[in-house]
Amino acid sequence: MQAHVGLLIVDVQAGFVGAGTDHIPGIVEDLQQNYSHVAASRFVNHENSPHRLFLDWNRFLPGTGEVELAFRPVSNAFVFDKPHYSAVSYDLLRWVHLNGLSEVHLCGIDTEICVLSSATALFEVAIRPVVLEWACASGGGGKEGHAAGLIALKRLIGGQNVWADSSGRRFFGG
């Protein structure tokens, strides 16, 4: 474990787990054991959110089972709700600062939406994002959405910051 590196688990929630993403909860549950600092976001679709106003998307309402995490976070994980695509907020940046992190590894659901938005937001505030491609997936976009997200991420944050399985194994000593 490297003290300056944290893990951000993006939206691995009951409502996002299904065909194409059902392998992700097990991966992230094991993966978090490799980090001293773990954060996990939960998307909550509040009343008057842009998702409800502009997309007429009425899932992930507060208090519903869809919002619940689909894995067991480590005991010291910082679990927080978010109303937007990006998980990067004042609270997350405070967590990064308080833990002295300069690099955040990302995994979760959906690669081309919330993972991409979060990685880009970290990049834009000079925190190195590293997307663990083997620990991300897309439900709504399927394999095509996942692949498109990876292409965009490589352009947005640099290909060296999108790790395939072999890169991740080297980082974790495998």
C-alpha cells in the first residue's frame, strides 16, 4: 500500500448491478483491501435533480433499495452520497486533503459516465486519477459504452492513467 494513494469506488450500488456489471461488486470488495484510504460514492436522484428534470429519469430515489451499496465497504471507508455524475465534491476533496493523497484510483459503474466524470474532475484539480479499467463496467452502455469511456479517458487524463489488468497487478505486487 502506498500512503499517498486512495481508492474511489464509484456507484457500485444495487440498482446499477445487473448483466454486464454483476462481476464488479466482488472485484471492488477484494480490491479495497489493497488500500489504506477508501471512499465509496452512492448516487441519489433527489427531487428537482437534472436527471429528473431533463431526462425524466426517476430511479435511485432517496430511501430506495437501488441506492444501497452492492458490496461491503471496509470499516474505515468514507461512504458518501452524490447527486451528480461526478463523485468529486467538497467532501471528497476534503477527504483527499485530510489523508494527504496525491493520487486516486477509480473503479466502479458506469465507465463512460460517472467514472469518466469523476476522473476528469480529479485531473482538473491536479490530483492524479488512475482508472482501473478491469474494475469498471457499464450497465446501460454495455461493452460498447465501457470501451467508449476508456477511449475518452485515455484522451482526457492520458493513457498512462488508465490501467489494464497487467498494470494493476504490477502496482499491487502481483
